[in-house]
Amino acid sequence: MADPAETVDLNRYDPAHRAWVTESVRRVRAEANRSADTHLIAVPLPPEWGIDLYLKDESTHPTGSLKHRLARSLFLHALCNGWIREDAPVIEASSGSTAVSEAYFAKLIGVPFIAVMAAGTSRHKIGLIEREGGRCHLIDDPSQVYSVAQQLAEETGGHYMDQFTFAERATDWRGNNNIAESIFAQLSLERYPEPEWIVATAGTGGTSATIARYLAYTGRHTGVCVADPENSAFFPAWRDGDGEVRTAVGSRIEGIGRQRVEPSFLGTAIDRMMVVPDAAAVATIRHLETVTGRRVGGSTGTGLWAAYRIIAEMLAAGRTGSVVGLLCDPGDRYLDKYYSDEWVAETGLDLAPYTESLTDFFTSGTLA
């Protein structure tokens, strides 16, 4: 009779590492516990329209952007999966704002951080990453940020966070104070507590996926519209059902629009997409400053132009209700870009027709 198979027992339990993970998770959760919710700002529209427009002001997070929520979720996800180690760096491919937020959380738990970004990223964002203790690895070809980040992780023994893959799965879309749950809680006492539309933009696609899933899960009738900038693969891929779309040129609007369809972009959950000209986005943020006194980034302008178009459609159809957009980050990060007349001239953007359209919109309710 053959001998019974030998028992194989491989024990990798490391009490010191488990204690470090426990402490790191506590620090990240404590940071969330200290943070108040972000504001829902009413954008003034003519009262006779019977339509309310709100911007969810994500610029009030400790790192100044919508990406603070994502970075917190990504760090908790990676820590609990055993991917981040005390003696190794976290590495990310980013267009700027996510890297600022991830550098903050890396410093919070005491690990090095390296951001792989396009050389054209605004100097202000680079300074913010470095202020949080991160290091910027700049490359000339934006389409190579993924492969370079992966290579750096392999060379250093670090963890490639890969926001573009894990954004939609790291966030709890059922609730737990995600952005969608927060919006509806803040709308609960408004005259139109369930908006006609929520307008988002897409960098990873994680925010639109979270909002769309939450709406379906909670039985809402609100539509989700994603506004896409020029040179982005998301809209043609969504329109044609082709996830292999690639574009030859990167987006001029930092933080949104990608040259490929990212894994976190959940097109099947989105109700509507709208391509917004870059000149319209820049004209919109400059106009918003004259209306509210707030300077915001180009991704906010992209979504806000789409929100204005939806409101014009509602007016034409005689409908009342509310629309919600996202204020993704502050405009002081882009003083050398979207608020610079020299940059606008160099890029060949003609803001004049869109500025005129915005002026007409606030008087006539139509947007050409």
C-alpha cells in the first residue's frame, strides 16, 4: 500500500507586515473620518426657467480634487489586497491630480511615491506632487505612461497602482459615502431632489461607473451623461461599441480624455455621451468665473458645457427639474494654461464664438 501523500504547509504569515498594514489602513480611514463632505454649490440661473443647476465641489478635499476620493479607495484596496509593502514605492501613471492625491496618501502611510506623467503636465501640479513628497518621472509620449509605470514597478520592487484598471472596482458603488450617495443626500431638501441628469467627465471612467451603478442600485431615474473632450477614445468607442479604439493625439484637457479605452470605463452603464470642443470648455470656465467668482479646471468646463446644453434642451421641451455637474479641481492649477491668453493663442483655440454662445444662453436659454 502506498504511503499517504505528505502534508505540504507553507506559512507566509508575517506579524510585522500585518501590523504595518493594520496601522496603514487605520491612518487612511482616520483621514476619511476627519474629512467633511464636499459642498453642493448652486449655479445661478434665471429663476423663471424653473431649473436648478448644481456643481459638486470636489476641490475642497485635502488634496484639492475629485481624485482624493479615488486615491483613498485605491490605497485601501491595494493595502487590503497585500499589494503595498512598507519598504517599496507606490508608482502611478497619471495626468496630475490623481498623483497629487496618491502622493498625499503615500506620505500618510510612509512609503515612497513616483508619478509617471507626460512632460506637458502643468508645472503647478508637479509642484503639488513634490510638496507631498512624491517624485515625478516625466516622459514625452503620454501613451507610454502605463508601460513606463509598470517597468518602474518591476525595477524597484514597488506596486503599480494602475488607477485606470482599478478605479471602478476599488470604490464601493453601493454607498459608503461615495460621491453619488453624497449628491443625493445633499439634494434631499431641494425642490427637485432627483435630478434629470448627472453630468460627469471621464479620465479613468471610475466616477461615471460609480454614479451609474449607484443610480441603478437605488432605483433612480436620473440619467448619466459623460462629456468627453477632443482627441479622446471614449466617445467613439462608446458610440461604435468598439473597445479597441485608439487616438493619435492626447487630450488638451488635463485629467480627462484618454488615447485608449481604459478598463474602468463602463460604457454599458452610461446613458448619454457628448463631445465638447476644447475651446468651449475653456470659454465655459472663464465665463463661470464672471458668474460665480470661482476659477475651476478644464474638466469642469467640459462637463459644465454639456450641462448647459442639457438645460437648453429642457427649456425647449418645457421641462423643469435639476441637473448636477462636478467641480473637479481648482483653476489655480491651470493659470499657465486655460487662464493664459498666450497658451490659448499657441494652441489655436478660438474662444470667441463659445463665449458669445454662453452670453446668449444666460439671456435666451438657447445654446448654439
